Amino acid sequence: MGNRIILEEKEDGILLFKMQDIEGKNIFTDPFIADFLEALDKTEQKIQPKVIVLSGLADVFCGGGEKKTLMDLCEGKIDVKDLVLSERLLNTPAPVIAAMEGHAMGGGLVVGLCCDIVVAAEESRYGAVFMNMGFTPGMGCTTLLQGLVGQFIANEMMLTGKRFKGRELKEKGVNINYILPKKKVASKAYDIAVQISEKNIQSLTLLKSALSCGKKKLLVDARLQEDMMHKITFSLPETKKTIQEFYAE
């Protein structure tokens, strides 16, 4: 796993799953994704926690797609495989709490959508910025985002690519569990984990599986529409240019 993902086992079956790629800002590079999946394998096969607290860096929870990968998609060198992380998080047996202290953009926001409980920060920004780069949303965002923030706000986030501060989302009355001052996010997430850890692991596993069924069905729908849209939008000549301009900002 290197030092990109840090697993810290706490008492009573609580696991802190920390995305800590400081140099890469938790962007979906191939090494980051490989480390993330390896850490999930270890979590599920060896540690088997009762509950997971998923966190990122202080300034960035998770950053989404890497420029090189997006350019390779435009040039047809690789195929879209961005539902892997979404599926793995939803299939993880333990409940997952997203402690989103920092910003979360694009695929990084979707990582939060795939968690069972979300604690966000008033000061940080959250956005589905795919369209700002010229291509349609992926990773299940088209079906999952509505469950987090509601249909109309989700539509605005995806169509405009706007980055909303947590406090703006709070004012709109979105469905996120908690939107707190940044300094309180980690402690609140841990407090919730403590409450969950008091339950027996067999019942937690069964309930997590049942509660994830709806999102898993949404991912099936997302695969059908997002793959089709990506084949079109990544093949457009202007998409490559827009991606280059986006990362030049």
C-alpha cells in the first residue's frame, strides 16, 4: 500500500482508513487506485472491522480523475473502468463513514456518495465537476448524487459543474448527515463509529448489505447510461482541449 493509504486499527473494531497521498492530493492515479484496492482487500480479508472511518487530507478529501488517464480516454488508449471503486466501497461488509474534512471533486465526491454516513465541512467545497472538463459524469454520479443532495441540487451540480461550499449545501437542506465546522468533522465521524462499534458484527454486516442494495441497483443503471455517454463525450475533439485547459487553471 505504500504511504498513500494508511490503516489504523482502533479499539472495539473501528478502522481508520486514511487516504494520504500528499504529493498526488488523493487524485485517482493508477498507484493510488491500486493502493486503495489493496487496502480494501486487507480490510475485508484480514482486519474485518465493525466500522470504517474513511478520511483524506486536511485540505482534500479526494480529488477525482488524473489528467493522464482522462487524456488516454480521449485518445482511445484505455477504456472507462471508473465504477470499480464505487462497487468495492458499496460491497465492503462494514459500514463506512466518510469524514470529508477537505474538498471533494468529481470522482472524489462519488467516493463519499458510496459511503453509508457522510460528515462534511462547512468550509470545504464539493462538486461534480465532470462537465467542466467536457465529459459527462461517471462512477455512478448520475444516479447516486441525487440520494445525497436531492434531485434538483444534484442536477445543478452536474449540469453547471459548480463547487458548493458545505455551508451552502447546509442552507439548502441537503440529505448529508452532518455539515459541521471543519475542525469538528473527524471527531463527529469517530463518535458515530463508536456508537456503531457497540453492535455485534454479524448484524452490522447483514444490515450494511441490506442498506446498500438500493445504491447497488443505481450503479447498474449508471453503468448503462454513463458508459454510453462516455464513449460519445470522450471521443469529441473539444473534450481533449477542455481537459487540458481545466488542468492548466
